[in-house]
Amino acid sequence: MNSIDVQDWLRRFNEVLARVETGETLTIMRNGVVFAEIRPLTQQPVKLGAFEGEIDVPDSAFAPLTPAEMKVWYGE
């Protein structure tokens, strides 16, 4: 991990962002003391059907609400 002084970071902002976009993590220092870190975000792929077979959703969950349930739902 590389460090950069806050003033240098501000002067070279676009260059620093380009480095981060390529996967580099940088720590930001002020007066020789690290106070922040800038790093790329990791993108996790979306896994469709991740809980298939683990969660049982009954068909009744998709049934329309009864008039009594509608009153409870809407606070009447």
C-alpha cells in the first residue's frame, strides 16, 4: 500500500483516481500521520437464485389480501 500527502493528493487528484481505478489502494497522510484510505470498491457478482431450495414461500404469500387484512395494512 502506498501513501500520499494530502496536499500532493489534492494536486494530483485525477492521477490518484486513475491509480485507484487500476486496483491500487492509497493511504492519505497529513503531517506524516495517516488519516484516510482510498481504495477501489470490489464488485460482487449478483447470484440469482442464491437461496433456491433453502426458503419455502407458500403460494398463500401471493394471494390477494382479504378486506380485514386491507384495513390492518392501511390502518383503517
